[in-house]
Amino acid sequence: MAQTYATANANSDGIATATFTFGDTEFNDVNDGTITLTDYLGQSVTFTISNDYSASATNHFNAGGSAAAAAANFIILVNATTNGFGDTGGIVATNPSGGVIVLTAGIEGSASNTTITFAANFENTLEAGYSTAFTGGAQGRENGSTVLHGGNVDSTSTVTNSKTLRGNLDASAVYGSRVTAITGTKHKPGVQTSKGSGALAYQPAASDPQFLLRGYSSKINNVSSTVLQIAGSDARGRGSEGVVKTHKYDISSIAYNTGFATKGGNAGDVSNFVQSDGSTAATDDALESSRAIPGELVFMHGARVPTQADYSAKTGG
């Protein structure tokens, strides 16, 4: 099953939005006022404004010296949130000008039409006309389609949208078809994410390029996960520290766009192999080879238990 969107006008892409503006003179009228935002998953985060420059607690921000400063401080806080909807990309805040705040849901659909809750007179810092809820969230038309340069199309037919090449490039919305979730029945299979949760056919934002890359991705289906992060294995996670020969390697981070690793503070420290008891010094014969034993080999030879043997000694000059 697929869905499509008809135009690039406001909210026609099915993405819910909300907006408010810090007043030019009202922006610092309230201390400890709160605003609570809720994303499409039902996760809520409360933000608190301080007009005395005392903001230091989690999700507290300073009103600053102007409406623009209050707006800038607020969007930084919203977009950096990691203990609520920030871990799903559920709401993104932007500041197009002055004290204006535009909040955009992270996914289309009516589930994003959530209420904005003000308390302790937070709204007194805003100009009139502020949003009290996200609006415009809606699913696209199911079983529709979008074509490029299709000319005039009958909007009641399967082809519901025709875009020019230029219009498709300039549009802020995502056009075309996408897979949607279907609940299966006894005789008809359904469609769901591979995880069984999260966003199906998730399209990551440019600011959060969550493509499924081993060694980088921190999300799967827009749900936080460390399974693919460095250094991973199919069976279990592997740490970013280890021993090569007699020295430790330590990786603190890897850039997703270049693959370059950043050396950690323990890199290069002397660290020897130990036996299975975790403390007794041991040697790695495979690395510490000699002419007498240039290497080791483990192989299967007609038995359930592998055979271990040494390579023949090097006796030449």
C-alpha cells in the first residue's frame, strides 16, 4: 500500500506544524514559565524559561536580552533534547526570523496533531496568535501515486499528483509513494518494520542522516539502537578499546561521512595479552611469530574437534 501528497502548499505534505513568537517587549516578562511539547509517539518534554539568567537545569533556557535571543536559546534546547522526543526526531524547531518559532513534526500523520501546554504564564512572553496545538498532520492518499511531467491528471484517479522537474527539486515536501503499515489477517500478510516498532520507510532528515551503516547508525526505524555502532559484531557489541600486539588501541569516535577514527586518550598505552583468568600475562603466538614457528593453523580434519598445528620452521637463509 502506498500514499501520496497532492501539492507542496502548507501542511499538504501531511506534516503537522505549530508556531509562536516571543514578543519584542514581552519575551522576558515571566520567570519559570513552562511550555510542554508532545511528539507523535506521545513523548512529552517540558521547557522552562528564565528571565534572570539563572537557567542551568535540564531543559531550562534563558530569555536573554531580546526576543531573538529567547528564540535562539529555545530552539537550541529543543533540537538538543535527548531525554524525550529528541531521541526520535519527533519535533524540530526553527527560527526563521526575530522571535519567531516554527515547530515541525518529524513524521506525517494525524498522530502529530498534539496539544501544546503552557503553564506558569509562559504564554505571557508571546505575541498574540500563538499555536496551542500542532495542526495539519494527515496521512497522504492511500493507493495514489506521483509522476514527473505527467501533464494534467484527473485528481480522482490513481495518479493523484503531477510535478515538474523544477517543482520537485524546489519543493520542501517529499513527493512520491511510500510503504505504509498494514495489520495482517489470517489469510493476508501485513506490513511492519523489521524491528516490529518505530517508523516504517523512515526518511531521515539532512541534519540527522540515519542511514543503516555498520559502525555509525544510532537508530533503526527511527528508534535508538546501538546494534550497528562501532565496533559491532553479529553476536554482540564489541568495545572501542582493545590490544594490538603489546599496545592498546582506543577509538573515541568515527565520522560517519569520512569513516575516519578519532584517537582516544588511552591509545598507545602498553597493554599485554592476558590468559583466560583475566590477569596472568600471555603471548599471542600468531602475532609473536618466529622462524621456528612462523605461524599457527587451525583446521577441521574428519573430527568434531578442530586440529591445531604449527607451520613448518623456516630453515633457509
